[in-house]
Amino acid sequence: MWMALSYACWGISIVLALWMLYDWFKVDTTFSEEVLTSSREGELEAVSEKHRI
Amino acid sequence: MTITLEPTVHGDRVSLLRVLGPAHVWALGVGIVLVGEFTGWNFAADKGGALAALIVCWVVGLLYTSVAMIDSEVTSTVAAAGGQYAQAKHIVGPLMAFNVALFLVFAYTMLEVSDAILLGDTIVAKAGVEGLTHNSFIAATIVVLAWLNYRGVLMTLNVNFVITAIAYISIVVLFFSVSPWTQGAVLKLNELVTPDNALPYGWIGVIAAFQFGIWYYLGIEGTTQAAEEVRSPARSLPYGTMAGMITLLIAAAMTWYVCASMMPWEYLGITYYPLWDAGKLTGSPLLENLLFIATLLAALASANGCINDAARAWFSLGRDRYLPTWFSAVHPKYRTPYRSILFLLPIALAFAFIADLNQAITFSILSGVLQYTFMSINIVMFRKKWPLGSIRRGYTHPFHPLPAIVLFCLCVVTFFAIFLGFGSQLIAMVAFYFLISLWFHFYRYKFVRRGDQFTMPWPKPQGY
């Protein structure tokens, strides 16, 4: 049973790794680099927090 | 599996999602740490005896309470992914921030590696099958958790909450199963810890035990990495962090009491599975299996939180151009730093396959203690540059500067303890951070847009 579990772990690892690589490729070819890297630190915070004393 | 992606669904900007609450913050912090109760803290007994393991439980608990209080105040104000990195950037400066981010990435990645090795070794020990190695279990742990992190932070931390709670409850169940109010029936503390063997190496043994006392709480400061993804950072982060610290202090005390009352310090100091062993010693198959499963769940929860935190620190470096901006990409559907997660995945796998548990955890602890030393200086500068009343704080820690002084002094003691056991690794690590700082200062910093990196809407600091 333990050996079967070990092989199953290899199988799951390979399938999920391939899925992530596929999804990565798909996202990177669908969206522009400008959109993907458009996150800005503190952007939402600046809107929601007034920092008034 | 087919995924439908809408190129314009999020408008011009793709950011991390604000979906987390205080329970997720608790799950992140306690999830990373709790594995230390299942293995690690007990090596303190090997260094200084069972009483030394208890002394460092409380003294290092003081260190981490200072960390939690200081962190809660600063991060309730600097609510950005990257946690201590973003704090350092705004309060100390870019070079310190770069170093702190590397401390974070190293501490969490090496802890993730240690968790995966522990999980693999635990399964192999349970199976007792010849020819079965831990490699497949290590690979599955790292890849499945990376996939979970890739798919979204809400599910990742929901899973962490459930598995951390089960692991924690198992400690409570064990504690009450051994009749803690009665000595002599199951627990034999008065026989196992006597005046003659309580501190077999004297007080120098207590100092040496600090190195492993860190395991009781290592990683609680990781809660701040969720700052950009919690709905109300000023409330959730202090609440989740302090609740997590209280939870861990209780778990550490229960763990020491049960284990020191069931195993002689000579064995307790070398076993890899103190709680699982305690479960076996009760003679109950139910408790034995419960503690076995809890050990696995604690390792999973820790590795899961570590992947989350290391990826956010790496992502933040990319976003500020301290590293190539390529790393700052956010997945348009899952809203996670997917490239950072994928980049760190093979690094963790490589270390897990080639490093041993002691080396990995020593690098993690070293990076963690460097980070805590920074935090003691950081809070003093923060209060000096922006005194109380000058900016809004979600939480104000009491007795300043006492916690900062206590934290700094305990970090010095811990460095000495690490030097006693792993002097060459300590020197190698400090040399690495020195060289990488030169690279950042003389080469990389010219790519940084200096005005863009300071994002908090604060007034000018005093004295500037």
C-alpha cells in the first residue's frame, strides 16, 4: 500500500506541475505584461485609509 | 481542465484580492509555527536538559511576544504585501529592505523544505517498508501546496485553518487524555525531572538551548505577509497575530509538560517525533494515530503558509524593481503572485532533495533571528520618525522601548547559542548577505524607481 501511495504522489506531483506550467503559458500569452504587472503597493490602502488624526 | 480568461475583466490593474479575515491571519501564523511543537523544540532538551527546554519556552516566548507586539503596531500602519520588507523600506531604507526580504524568503523557503522533509520522514517511519524513500512524499507536499497557493489565497488559508485547528486540537486531546492533574498514573514528571538531571550542563546548557527554543514559535511574524489581502489590516493583523501568539504559548506549555513527564531528557532531546512518541507511550492506538496524523497536518500547514509568505516577499521585491519586474505579475483569475510561486517551487524541491533537515532548519532560524534583530531597531526608528499621534495606528504596543530592548538582547543571546552549535553556517550566511548587499547597492539599485517605492500616505518623518 505504501509503495502504491508513493507512486501516486509522483503521479499527482507531475500532473499538477504540468497543469501549472500550462496555465502559466496560457496566462502569459493571453494578457499583456503591462496588465499582469500592474499591481501597485498600498493602492487600495491609500483610498480606504485617510490617516487623519 | 479548461480555463476561461477574460482579458479585460479586471480593467487596467490586476491586484491581490482583499478577502481574508482575522481567522485566516491566525491560520497563517499558527499554521507556520505549530509544526515546531511536533518536532524541533525538544532538541533544546539535548542541549541543556528538560528544565532548559522549559526555561527557553518561556524566555523565547517573551522574545516572540515582543516580536508580535512590535510587528502588530508597524504592520497595522504599513499594510502591504512583503510585511517586514515593506516596513523596512519605509522606515529604514532600501538596502535594509532588500536584506529583510531575503531574510524572509530564506527563512520561509528553508522552513518549507524542512516541513516537507519532516513529512516524508514521518510517513517512511510509519510505513517501515524497505525500499520506500521520502522523495515522492516531499515532491507531493511541495507541488500540491504550490498548486493550492497558485489557485488562490482564500482556499489556501481556509485549508490551513482546518488542518492547523485539527493539529492543535490533537495536542489538547493528548493533554487531557493523560490526566494532567495527576502525577504517577501516566505522567511521571517528578521522577523524570529531578534536581540532579534538570540542568545537566548548567546554565551554559540553557543558553545553548535557545537555538532550538526558537522552534516553539518560529514564523508567527509571517502573519504580516497577508497585509495586502486582509479586508481590514489595521484590525485583523494585530488581532490574528496576538491571538496566534497566545495560542502558541498555551500549546508550547502543554507540549513540554506532557513530553517531559513521559520521556527522559536523554531520549526527548534526540527523538524527531516527541508528540507522536508521547501518543505511543500512552498505549492508546487512537492517540498514537491521532498524533501521527497531526504531525503530518502540522508539517503541511507550515509548508503551506511558508509558500504563501515566501512568494509574497519575492513578489514585492519584483514590484519595486529590486528584482526584475517579471516577478511582480499577478494572476488575472486567481489573483495570486503566480510567477513568484512557480519560481520558488523548483528551488524548494532542489533543497528538499539535497539538504538534510538540520542544515535546512538552521538556515531558516538564522534568517529568522536576523529579521528579529532588525525589528528591534525598526520599531525604535518608527516611533522616533513618526511619534504617537502623527499617523494613525491600528494597534499601539505598550511599554515602548522595553519590548524592543528585550527583543534585541534575546536575539544577541540566540546568535551566541547558534554560534555554539552552527558557527560556520552563521558566518557563511552573514558573508552571503554582505556580498548580496554589495550587488544590490552597486548594481541593482540603479533600476529602482526611487520615488515610486514609498507608497504610504504619511507625513514627513520628524527630523527630515
